[in-house]
Amino acid sequence: MPCLPRKLFSTSWRAAAPLGAAALLALALPTAQAEGYPGKPVRVVVPWPAGAITDALARRLSDQVSAELKQPFIVDNRPGASGSIGASFAAKSAADGYTLLVASSDTHAINPIYYAKLPYATGDFTDVMGLARFSYTIAVGSHVPANSLREFVALAKAQPGKYSYASWGNGSLAHLGTELLKSAAGIDLLHVPFQGLAPGVTALIGGNVDLMIVPAGSAEQQRQAGKVKILAVAGPARHASIADVPTTGETGYPAVIVQQWFGLVAPKGSPEAVKGTLTDAYSRALARKDTLEWIATQGGEPMPISGEQFKAFAQGESARWRKVIADAHIQLQ
């Protein structure tokens, strides 16, 4: 079966329309593969708890790759410290292709610029490929008298400092993403950090905080229950699963892009042929119709870019968030 070619991965992927499985495979060419790999189970480190979007994506892809390569790809959840615990473990593992890490916005863009002392560096890894990206939503509690992002901005401007927002911790994507919204809209909101997404959402639906940047699936579940209102999708396109919700660009704030993205990386020095085998197998898994449909229901799209381009993309994202931190005068940890 053909695989995704290295030359398919283009820096223009972000502007392109999402590709279906047939289109992805029709453009495929073989890449060099490692003979005999894998010869034993492969550990896939997820630096977040079970149940998170990272975990769900990793398990879906791992099941498919396991079936193809005839060896278990075992997801190993190692949460804590904004992904640093799992990333550090993977970085220090043998560079033989039997330990992989699902890298994310946090581990490879935000943590390196937010924390003065990290137990790992992005240079400790070799980048295999991009996997997927998910645009988050801006939601408010049902108690907030606003039904659109413009209405909420008007409320916040009329009463500076009255409204608060939740995040899953200082330096998290939700924290920096809301600071980006504050800057773009010229509003003042009080930051209330929590230890995780779930406690923040609980505070939101309980009326203890007013706004939170939330994954589409979590936000829509609470919207269906009448507990939150989704004001906007903080991404370049609407979500198929919540097609009635406009993007931040449509509401006048095109710079407010808040996306969680993922890639596959391995310890630095991992063999190129092993990377080729992994790229081929994960590319085919991403191109499956059921995978594409699942990613779409979660408000995401596949991101099949090469390791080199994933590294460049992460560096660009890091520079973008560095500016947000500087503009908001956020104290580094």
C-alpha cells in the first residue's frame, strides 16, 4: 500500500483545503524503511492524562499502526508539569525507535519559552512528522449576558476587570490564548488558573468564572446541556460539528488563533530508516476515512507535514506565543 511522500509535505499546508484519505494516498510514494523494525513493542509516551484529546488521538493512531506493523504500540501516559514529565522521560530514552513522544503545542512551543528551567529541550528530539491540529473554542457560562464574542467584548469594555477567565494552569494554551484575545480586543479579564481542564470547565458552568478557551468536544457537550455558550472558534475555519459557531476572524479578531497541535517525535539520534517506517505507517493511519471523520468531529484536521517542517512550524508557533507573553507582561516561571 502506498504511503505519504516526503515531497507532499509543503509549507503551504496551512492554507490548503483539508485532504481526504483518497487524495492523500493518491499522491503517495514509498520512503526508506527500517528492515525488521519494529521487532518488539513500541512505547508511545503521551505527556497528558488518559481521556485528553492527546491521549485519544494517540490511542486511535497507535491501534492502527500496531495492526499494520504487527507489534504493539503501547500508549504510556506520563502527565504532569505541563507535559514536561513525559517529554523529559522520552528525551532520555534510548534512540532506537522504541520510545516515541506525542509532542504538542505545550511541549514544543510554549514550555521552552515559558519555563526558565526545563528537564528537556526540543533539541533532544528528532522530529518524525506532524499529526493533527485542533482549533479551540471561546466559551462563556450560561450566566454571562452575551451571545456573541462582540457582545462579550462590549460587556468587558464597559466594566473592566469584572469578568474572569479560567485556564488549566499558568502558561497553558488557555492562559496565553485568552491573553491574546485580551490584547486583540482591548479588554481586561481576571485570570483564574486551575489544575486541569475539567476543574476549569466545572467552575465555568458553575458561574465561578465567566469565560474559558475549551476544546470543541467539551464545549459542545456542555452547550447541549445548556450550561455554556460557545461564542467563537479560535481558528481559521468553522468546525463541522458546531457549524453555527463563527470563527474569531468572522467576529473581527483574525489574530486570535488558539490551536492545540500534535506531532510525532523520537529521541535525538533515532535512525532515519526507523523514522521512514514510522512516517509511512502513521501517514496511512491519518489517511483512513474513519480517522479523518473522527478528527473532524473533534474540531480538527490532519497535519501530515514532514519532521523538518513540523520543527519549523513549532518554532514559528513558539515565536508567536513569545510575543503574547511579552505583550501581556507575563512573568516567566
